[in-house]
Amino acid sequence: MATPTAAQWKTPDAKREEFRRYLEKAGVLDGLTKVLVNLYEEPERPTVPLEFLAEHLSGTTYVDVPTIQKENFDLKLQVENLEKENKELKEQIAELQKPEEAS
């Protein structure tokens, strides 16, 4: 069995301070502070504050998943139809080129 090292015997305060330095170094504290300030300065409080935080932390706006899923389905159908049309047009071109090849 391995003997614990000094790093493994850190006090809870030391672990907490190490984690705080890690978050500060990664820019997490600044990011959270900016988002919370934006929330505080928002003229109308959002009905879902967690959604506001998630949107502003990720830098994206709210995504309506059902709408995107429908759009994705519609686009897949459109691709399928275009591929079918492309195949038919290629066949027509091949048929039109056959008489030229026979002469």
C-alpha cells in the first residue's frame, strides 16, 4: 500500500485556496463576475435566472431544440430530394449523350 504524500494530506482550507487559484488562473472568476454583474444590471429580471447565466456564460443565446430538430428534419428531406433530382438529371444527361456516342 502506498504511503500518502504531503499533497494528499492538505487541509480543507489549503484545498479550497488551491481550487480558488485554479479558477482565478483559468479566468472562471472573472467570467462569473461579469455575468453576475450583467444579471444585476439587467433592467428586467429574467424569469429563469439560470437560463440567463447559461446563455451569457456560453456566449450563445437560447436554443429552441424542437425548432432546430424540425429544421434538421426538413433539411434532410431537402437533401434527399435534391440527391434524387441530381441522379435523375445525370441519367437524362447520359441518355442525351448516347446518340452522340453512336454517331
